[in-house]
Amino acid sequence: MTTTTSALAPSLDAGRTLPDSWYTDPPIYALEQSTIFRANWQYAGTTAGLDNSGDYVVVDAGPVPVLIVRDNDGQLRGFANVCVHRGSIIVHDRAGNRKSFQCGYHAWTYGLDGRLLAAPGSKNEPDFNPADINLIPVRMETWGPFLFVNPDQNRPDLHSVLGELPDLVSATGIDLSAVRARVRHTFEIRANWKIVVDNYLECYHCPTAHPAFCDVVDVRDYTVREYDLFSTQTAPARKHAGETAPEGIVTSGFYAYLWPNFTINIYPGPGNVSVNLFRPVAVDRTLAIFDYCFCDDVSDKDIDDFAAFVDQVQSEDTALCESVQIGLSAGVIGQGRLMFSQERAIRHFQHLVHKELSGSAP
Ligand code: FES
Ligand SMILES: [Fe+2]
């Protein structure tokens, strides 16, 4: 590691950022994949389209390709989408419905519960017992309509990781069981995933970079709170002359970041929840996957307007993040310095990164 981990913790405490090399070095990226993204809960989409036996989706949990399927007993299950014969990917399309899953290499066939049903030629193998062979399970849990996966069998369950977050979301007036995903937009950002998370975690840049956002949310009255594995940012709706309250069931903005790469966002106005996954795809590339969810009474016009608004904010953030990636790649600042009154949640996040990479995560 470029900077020794023992030297780093006190400097993070003091408000210095992770070293610039942590955003650019391929070995750091590889370590993050094998630690952070192999061992933490990651958003995998919504339960829409997974109502019936045999419905499936294919997602990624960091480096682990995952198959999520509803089995014949109605239970959602997660498996590594990797054939245990010799390692081929089993399912290549993103979603659908099947009665079983057959690997395209040597035709081993698995049931919806992951058990091996058939392997050509297995009768000629005296010690081969299909009943002993299963796909590798991957943990899968839900929060409202949101699916999460975790390849690590030993980490705490999703709900203990979420802690108070579901209660804080409910307190905004949003009932997650009453929203459904209506729009998915995906953005490719030419920046390390931590730059994208850092950027999410502060609104210090909002007055400079997000005029439309500042017109909706009163960023002069911004509150940041840190919890174990998540942090929140809240602010009232911006009141304009002659207005008393925003139209809709939500009266203030609520933005929460959950370790390692998930956010849930609720804007003032009609019943809306947008969730973001910041998925690393290379040391200097991140896919930002946004699922926009709404209550059923929100009109198509309001949905279009909302998505256009968030897309605009994201395009502004994309330019900022890409600029930081270029600057950090120059390797001239070493560690940046945080403005604590506005950027404390970045320190919280960077401590979590540091803990996981130094082997001291729970
Ligand atoms: S690798 Fe899947 S059947 Fe051989
Ligand atoms: Fe922003």
C-alpha cells in the first residue's frame, strides 16, 4: 500500500483525505474488490419482475456474478452464477423465466434451488453423486422493494447493517412498500468509485455546481449525521416568496449513503425514492445505476420532470468527479484536506475504506 495503514488513521482523523494514489493505483483497486466488494451488502435492483417461480435476474456483487431466482417454493435465492463443473458463467442474459439453468459448456443442469439435476455422462462415473453438488449460495436479502446481495457468509445480516436507516426513511413520510421502480438510468463516470462517493457525501459544492438543486433544497440549512455504516444528509425544502410548503407528501430532502456503494434519496414533493448504486468497473471507471421509484399516484409527467431534474444534477456531478480523477492522477496533492463543518461524512466513509483495506473491518 502506498501509505502505511498505521500512519494513515491519525491523518484521516485530522481531516486529511485518503492518499491520491488510493484513487488511481490498480493494486488498491484489486484489494478493494477482494475485500470490500466480496464481503459487504450491495444493491442488486428491485424485486420487480421476480414474482413467479423461475423468474430470475443476473447481477454483480463486486467481482462475483450472481443469479437471483424465485424457486418453486416461492423463495428468492441467490447463487454465484458460476458453474461448479469448470467455472463457466451459466446464465448470460440479464433476466427472464426458466424451469432450470443449463450451463452452455458441458450441459450441467441445475434446478431453481441450485441443486445439480443432470450432468451428461455422470452414470459412467462411479463416485459421482449429483445430490452432493450445488451452486454456490450467495446471500440475498430485501429491504422493501430493494434487493441486496453479499457473497460473504460470515458478515452480519442486512438488517443489522441498515440499523436505524429504515426508521429514518419511514420518518420522511415514505412507505417503501408503496413505491415501485419506474425508470432506470445508468451513467458511466470516468472516475474512481470513491471519488463518486466522496462527492455524494457533501453539499459544500452545491452552491457552486447545482443551481437547480439549490432551488429545490435549502442547502443553507443542511444537517449531516454519521451512524455505524451509513450517514445522512437532510435539508428542508427551499421556500420561495409566497410559498408555504412544497406540494406532495415529502416536505424535506433526505439523502442517505450506506456502506459501501449505495444511496437512497428522497426529494421534497410527490412520493419519490431514488436509489443509486455506484459500481466500480475499473480503477478509474464507475457505473452509477439510478432506479427512480414512485408511489402509484405520481403522474408520468411528474416522473419525467423528476428524472430530468436528477439527471441534470448527475451530469453536473459527473463532470466534477471526472475533473477530480484527472487532478488526483497527477499525484501532486498527496492527501487533500476536508472542511469539517461540511465534509465530515467523507471522513466517516474514508475510515470505513481504510478499516476494510487494513483488515480491521468487523
Ligand atoms: S463448465 Fe459448466 S458444464 Fe462444464
Ligand atoms: Fe453534487
